[in-house]
Amino acid sequence: MGFRDFIFKKSLWLFHFGGASCNNCDIEILDCLTPRYDVERFGMQLVGSIRHADVLLVSGSINQKDKIRLLELYNQAPRPILVVAIGACACTGGIFAEGNVFAGPVDQIIPVDAYIPGCPPKPEAIIGGIVKLLTHPPFDSSLSRERGGTGGESTK
Ligand code: SF4
């Protein structure tokens, strides 16, 4: 097990970025924190700063303004960072993909390690997707992007 795999094995700290959306995905993410689903039993918790995060959760459609913020966040994130796209909007654009301010699915803006589809995905699916990252870290896969580098596009 490499160092990167080891540090992502337990207690992932999550930072949530919500794009322009209907907010149902955001509600389902919050549902994961309730006593019923209780992701803290896996050591997961939401943090208020990307600088404290192991995982960047992105939900909602990304418009032109969101794109700037998302790139800023990604470039401020500690390395390595895992990125999870949650919901149809984040994965593909969903019902907002035809909008004139739509800036593209998340993976056309920053590298994405896991996709959790659904509109919205159930809390079980969100938890399952993140836990899968714990057991199948992406660094040895075909994702050959340089995770230790600066990453992301320019925000200019
Ligand atoms: S994927 Fe569906 S539920 Fe989630 S933000 Fe988009 S429209 Fe809303």
C-alpha cells in the first residue's frame, strides 16, 4: 500500500461545493450527516475549509461564476485531494446542460475521481460511492493526472 492509499484509508474529511442547482443533492448530502445515516461512524465529517479537506464533493450544475470559484477551491486544496461529482448535474449537467451559462460537467473543469449519479442520488448511494473510494483509491488506476502538482486550470 502506497502512502497515498494509506492516507485515504480512513477518516476522510469532506468539503462540499454546491453549484447552481435545485439543491436536492445538497439536502441528500446533509441527510448523510443525520443520525440515521451517520457518516461520522466512518470518521467522515464536513469541514468548513478546503484546506482541511481530503475530499471535495461537488453537486449541482456548474455555471460560469461557479467555474471560477470551483477552480479557486481546487487550486487551494491540499494535495492529494479526491474529487467526487454528486448527482446528474455535476456528472453531466443534467437538466441544466442546455443552459446558456452552463460551464460544463465538473470533469471538464477539474479532475474527478468518482461519479455518483442520480437526481438526486440517495444517501445510501452517496455513502457507498465515498466508501468505495476508501477501498479502491484511484491513484493506481488509469487516472494518470499528476495529483501532487498544482492541478486545475487557471482561474484567469
Ligand atoms: S442532479 Fe437533480 S436533484 Fe441534484 S441538483 Fe441536479 S436537478 Fe437537483
